[in-house]
Amino acid sequence: MGPLVVGVCFGLGYGVSQRLFNLQVGELVRFGRNFDVQPFPGSSLESLRLRFGSSSESILADLESLDQQRLQAEEAARAGAEAKEASMFPDGGLAPLEPAPGPGADQEEPPSAPDLPAAPTAPSAPFLPAAPPASPGSRP
């Protein structure tokens, strides 16, 4: 019997509050501060349609054709690189080696270094004898 009474009370309270909101008794009872309806920031869908047109286009991509285009571009680049390399070496890249010039050939001697004054030397440090090795049990 208790749950039935509690359910009736909740139902009656819900019904009364719903009727008060539907009657819009805002002048008689103040429910709190009302907020003015503000437009949502940004561009509306209608303004975007006016700006860019209202035609609906598919945004799906054809991945197979994109892959084929990419492969064709790679093949063209590879063929261009091979053609450039072939034009640089018309005999197939196997040019005969020229013999190195002999010692009696016209070779220029490297220029000699100009005469510079001798650099001053630092005074030598006095000779210090080496320290005797330390035994494992001794402390320094």
C-alpha cells in the first residue's frame, strides 16, 4: 500500500508542475532569471549555402584512381631520372680511365709557406719523479 501512495504523490506533483509551466504564469510566479535567446556563433547552414551554392556534391574519393595516378607519376619521375642520367653519360657510364700523369709531366709545385718567425716556446716544466704505486690497503 505504501508504494502506491508514494507513486500517486509523485504523479500528482509532476502533473501540477507541468500545468503551471504550460500556463506560462511567469508574471505571477518568478522561476528565476530568464536568458534571452542568442544566435549561435559562427556561420549558419543557410549562409554557407548562399555563399557556396546549394548543390550537394559527393565527398567520397575514388582511391583506385588516386593510386593509379600516384603510380603513373612515380614511373614518369623514374623515367625522367633515367633519361637525365643517360644524357649525362652517353656511353652508358663506362668512360675509359685516363692514365695518371707521370712524375716528369708538367706539374705545378705547391706554393711554399711564407717565412714566419719562430713561435716562442713555453718554458719546460721541471721533471717530477713518478709516484710509487699505491698498495691496495693504504690510503692516500
